[in-house]
Amino acid sequence: MHLMTEKWTDGRLDEFEKRVDERFDRVDERFDEVNKRFEQIDKRLDKIDSSLESMQKTLVFGGIAMTSAYMAGFAALVTQL
């Protein structure tokens, strides 16, 4: 097994800290990009949600109208007997 014989001077520690900070800054930038993409997806889903809601209302009102028409037709047939 290899033993570490190098000494960690203040300068080396400062350089290490700088590199770690730079890498975390890059990670932060990537997370910002991911957050922007999620915001775009949220906007798209909101549009889809509103479209589905209006389609659902249309289907419900159409079902009510068809049921009323069937009932009226059935009532007309029954009254003619």
C-alpha cells in the first residue's frame, strides 16, 4: 500500500478549496438549467390540464344532453301507446 508522503501546505489547501468551489459552481449551474427545464414542463402540463378540463366538461354536458334526448324520446314513445 502506498503511503502519502506529500505535505498539505496552506497553498495546496487553498488551491484544493478553489477547485472544489469551482466544481460546485458548475453543479449549481447545471441545477439551474434543470430547474428551467422543469418550469417549461410545468407550463406545458398546465396547458394540457386546462385542455383536459374543458374536454371533460364537454363530455359531461354532452352526456347530459344525450340522456335528456333519450328520456324525451322514450317518454314520447310511452305516451303514444
